[in-house]
Amino acid sequence: MTLSASNISWSVGAASIVDDVSLEVREGEFLGLIGPNGSGKTSLMALLSGIRKPRSGEVILDGVPIGRMGRREVARHLALVEQQAETADRITARQAVELGRTPYLGPLSPWSANDDAVVEATLENVDMAHLAGRLWHTLSGGERQRLHIGRALAQKPKILLLDEPTNHLDIGHQIGLLDLVRRQGLTVVAALHDLNHAAMFCDRIAVMQAGRLVAVGRPFEVLTAERIRDVFGVEAAIEIDIEGGCHIRFQAQSGRGGRSVSMGDGTGKRFSRS
Ligand SMILES: Nc1ncnc2c1ncn2[C@@H]1O[C@H](COP(=O)(O)OP(=O)(O)O)[C@@H](O)[C@H]1O
Ligand SMILES: [Mg+2]
């Protein structure tokens, strides 16, 4: 199952929001999408998921232009967890996950024991089985976010699109959630704000700047001090460890003004500056 965009653009009035983006998502990879607020990450996700149609260019899902596929068909291949995914409804944790089965239900295919089994297994998978009966509004941010992922996983997609899935979570829950997502072994495209998390979890990183895709590559290729300065306007020191891991240390923009010195991480691994 492959997903690719070729020269897609989307604009509102005269404002170009997504500008001539081409991107091939590789099967099974965890692709991070980074870029400042307003750079077009959410808009690009909406185009990739087919919920928005590009002005020009095309998104291809498994060899078929996504615009020619029905919503249900797309939803059986690809699940999107939106940035402001909230639900005001009075539903339980289990019912939130059950929503993921919608693309499989119809007059000729009513809810079945298989759907129950999928929901049950998914609640276990996202560690929410013990809270299955709890009402949505009584759950914590981390629990809700696990249910959003659970709802998407219950769709049994091959491709998962996540827009800032770790927003509002503490550090433990951020790492836990990204770990959970990676364990699924799906093709993942995730808009992430934390560059160190992107470096930790992503096979490749795509960088958006003012609607354009300005870089795609492995974390250590993409996350250079020059690019972070150019795209985010922040000074950073980058350390590449001996396993190719990429660590970013941001530097204060004013104040002492000293340069950060590479000192290793205490594990005995040696760092070299890129
Ligand atoms: N429906 C819309 N109408 C007008 N402007 C929009 C719309 N959606 C997004 N934008 C604008 O497009 C730009 C990119 O937004 P967005 O895709 O949400 O960026 P990001 O997710 O990177 O923060 C922003 O300037 C935003 O205001
Ligand atoms: Mg966004």
C-alpha cells in the first residue's frame, strides 16, 4: 500500500497554502512532517487523506487517484487522526473505538462478532481495555489520545496519518504514544513539533516551510543547524551519535550567547558535531 502526492497545490483566494508538493510515502516507514505553525502541515495531511481536493496535482493511493475512490474505500486503507480531534458526544471509550468500524458497516454488513473482536483487541492494544466503559469526558488527555489512535486502528488501515498526536501530553505520554504507534508496523505520516522526537521515531522527515516541501530525508540529513535556523529561526547544535541518532540542542536566542559544547550523553557514546 503506497501513498504519494505529485505536484499538489491548494490555495485559498490568492494565498497559496500548499505549493507544488511532491512526496512519496514508502511502505512501512514512519515519516515525520515538521515545520513551523502555519507552514501547511495540516493542510497537506488533509490533501493526503483525500478529505480535501488539491487545486492541481494528484494524490495516489495504492495506484489509484484518491479523488476517484469513495470515502469508505479510502477509510479502509487510510486513517487520519486530526489535530483538533474532539468529541462532544456522551460516549464511552469503547464506543469511541467502535466508530472506527464505520467504513465496514452497511445494510448488508451489520455489526458482527468480528467487529466486536477487532474493538476488543484494539482496546487492549492501546491499553484502554480497563477503561472501556468510562465516559469520554472523564478521561485524561493521554487516554483520549490513545482512543483516537484506537479509533483509527480499528479501521484496520495500512496507512496512518497523525496530525500532532502528542499535543498536550506530558513527556512520558508523548514517548509512550509514539512508541505505541511505531509498534503497529504501519505506514505512518505524523506531523510532529518536537524535533528530537521526530529524530528518535522517524525513518525519514519531511520539512514544510511556507507551504512548500523544502527537504525530505533521514533525520541526520534533514536536521542540520542551517535548516533549523532557516525554517524555525532558532539556533541549535546537532549531535550525531555513533548509531546515526540525531540529537538537537536548542540555544538561547539572547542572554549568555555562549556556544553549546558537545559533551556526550554520559553513556560513553562519543558525539561528533555535524
Ligand atoms: N480553510 C482555510 N481557509 C483559509 N486559510 C487557511 C485554511 N486552512 C488553512 N489556512 C491557512 O493556511 C496556512 C497553513 O495552515 P495549516 O495547514 O493549518 O498549517 P500548520 O498545520 O503547519 O500549522 C495558515 O496560514 C492557515 O491560516
Ligand atoms: Mg497543523
